[in-house]
Amino acid sequence: MNKGLVAVPFASHALPAHAGLIDVLQPIAYVIVSLVVFYTARHLFFTMNRLFGRQRHPYLDITQASWPLVTVIIPAHNEQPVIAHILERMIVVDYPRDCLKILCVDDRSTDATPAILDEFAARYPDRVQVLHRPPDAPPGKAAALVDTTAHLAGDIALIFDADYLPGPGLVKQLVAPFFDPEVGAVMGRVVPYNSGTNLLTHLLELERAGGYQVDQQARANLRLIPQFGGTVGGVRVSALRAIGGWDPHALAEDTDITYRLAIAGWKIAYQNRSECYEEVVESWPARYRQLRRWSRGHNQVLFRHLLPLLRSPHVARRERIDGALLLGIYAMAPVLLVGWLVLYLLWLCGDNGGGLLLMLAVVSYGTFGNAAAFYEIAAALRLDGERDKVKGVPLILIGFFVSTYAATAGFLAAIGDMLRPGRIHWHKTPRYRDHTAAAPDPAPPPRP
């Protein structure tokens, strides 16, 4: 045995205690842990409200009315696998034919999308209109929506992404809240139809359930600011024009319009029972790119609209607080990573931060293991009558690391955009559906 080697306990590798550094790091650690605990308490409060609080569905009974003129906008960039399916469903929705205009935007497509759109326009010339954007047009959904402004009919514009599968009654359900003159935007519930494809799609189904069934509905119950998601929803055109229209440079045009409307005094309505089925991504690289884009765009809105939100005389105090927390949700990913680093440095300096470390580990998993806390997801599955899927809730830890990394990358990209404004490359979400087959027809479960 080499007598020159001496066993040293792992703890002896700690750096000598540095009182000055500890004094700096400890307050940072407490602030970060407090923030994460606050977000956790917020998720828990939303969950309790959804399970035991008074539920608000103020527009549910509007089934018969003098329905107004509506434009349904369907942006489409290389959507050959899915575009025909949504048009087939939209043509037969239960809405007066002379009050419904379907405006399809061919956004610089290079596949068969333009031909498919033109075919539908030829078959239904009184209902379907196609707007072809030139190849050199600015990229992105927001820029495409800007180009639709001059072609809108009526004061209500509904928006659907091309992969969605609307039911017959959905348009009326989404139009109903606009009879309230204070409503500037409406959002329905998104449900994945391809959740059985693999582990990722199953996790995304859980995320959507918690985010919509619990988080969004709780915001509606508490008269906070539900988020308009840019699809399965709509805007009041006069309100949109009053705030300056779509921002063509916004990467998250849905979040941007949510806060600009709220700051101006308009209300956002959420319709939990107005469900529409979507095709979620089926690969982890696509999920990472999607999350990074969402985080980047969301944090751009944070930087632009946080102070105007807090200063707006049209926004109630409770809306300001929750609106600020919602704006900061993606920024919490890098904050969480900084928290882990600070606690590790404290440990190296000889400070016993084990209690803080354990607390941060528990609440960060509960809060950021997915887009909604795991208890929100469990509550949503209970409300949806799908308790057999609860056993998959612990698996959201798998998506935690991808979500944290992607959200942090998006946050840093948003800072870069602020420091060096320029053109942003748009990563299109891939489609997986077979366009030669009939459209999927998911049977909706009963939703309370």
C-alpha cells in the first residue's frame, strides 16, 4: 500500500469559510428560495380553487343569439399534412354561413399548401379566401397576422393553427364571450389528440391538462388575466386596432397581445369547455426548439410590458400581481439554476445550507417539473375523470431538465434580442399526420 496516500473525507474538500462571500450569497439564496416557494404556493392555491372554489362559466348559456360576422384566420406555412383537415371541419361548423368568413394565409409555403388552399377557395368561394404572402415577406406568425388586418370582416377574428381539429359548436362557443363589451380576447382549451404516440406526447397531454383545466380556469374564477394562446381563440378587431394591431416583431404574439389588451383595460375570457384538439410535437429536439421559442418570446414580453402592466390604471391590483408572476414564469428557469449554484457555493464555503437545498429541490420539482405543477396535473386528471393517467405524473421529472434548459436558453436569447435587435429566425413546428388519410376524430371525454 502506498503510504503517501491518505484517505480524506469528502467534506474536507470544502473551501475555507469566507465570511464576506457567505454574507453576499446567503441573501441571494433566501430570495431565490422565497420566489420558488411563492410560485409553488400560487400553483397550490390555483389547484385548491379549481377543486373546491366557485367556478365561473359566465358565457356558457349563450347558445341562441344574433350571431355576428366573424373571420376565422388560419395561418399556414408548409402545412400540407394538416391543412385540408382543419378546412374540412371549419366548412361544416354550426354557424350562419353568411356570417362566417374563412381567411387562409399561405405564409411563403413551398409545399402543396398553396394548391390545397386554392382548391378549397374554388370549391367554397363564398366562404374561403386565400391570402398568399410572397417569398420575401417577413417570416413568422405575427407578421402573417399583420397582413390579414385589411381583409378582416366584422369585429371578431378567431385564430386557429393549421393542425387543429375544431368541433361543430366551437365557433359559437368562442364568439359568445364577445357579447360582453368588456372582452377583448377569448381563449378556449387545447387538448392533444396524439397523446398515445410516445412518452413525450403523454407528458404533453399531462401538461396541457394542468395548464388549461386548472391554471387557466382558476385565473378565470379569480378574475385574473387568463392568457390568450394565439389559437383556439380570438380577438375583438376594434380592440386590436385601438392598441396598434399585431406587433410583427413579436415572437410570442399571443402573450404580447394578452398584455397589451389587459394594460389598455380589456378583459381576457377563458372558455374551459370550448375544446379543440391539436397535434403536439413527437420528438424531444422539436420540443426543445418549441420551448426555447416560447421562452424567448415570453421573456421579450416580460421586458417590454412588466412596468406598463404595474403602472396601468386599468388593471386591478390582483391582476397586476398575478400578471407579473405569469410574465416571469419562464425567467424562473435561469433563476432556479442560479439558486442551485449559489447553494453549492455556500456549501463549498462551509455554510450548512442543507435545509435550503432540500427546500429548493422539492419546490422546484413541484413548480417547474412541467409547465404546470404536478398537483395541478393530478387535479386536472381527477376533474377530467381520467384518474388512470395519474400514475404518469411522476414522469414529468423527465421533462423537467429539458424544460429548464430550453427556458434558460430562451431567456438568454431574449436578452440578446434586447441588446442586439435584429431579424429572428423562425423554427417551424414539424407535423406528423398523414395528409392522405382521413382526419383523426378524437372522442372528447366529459369535462366539468
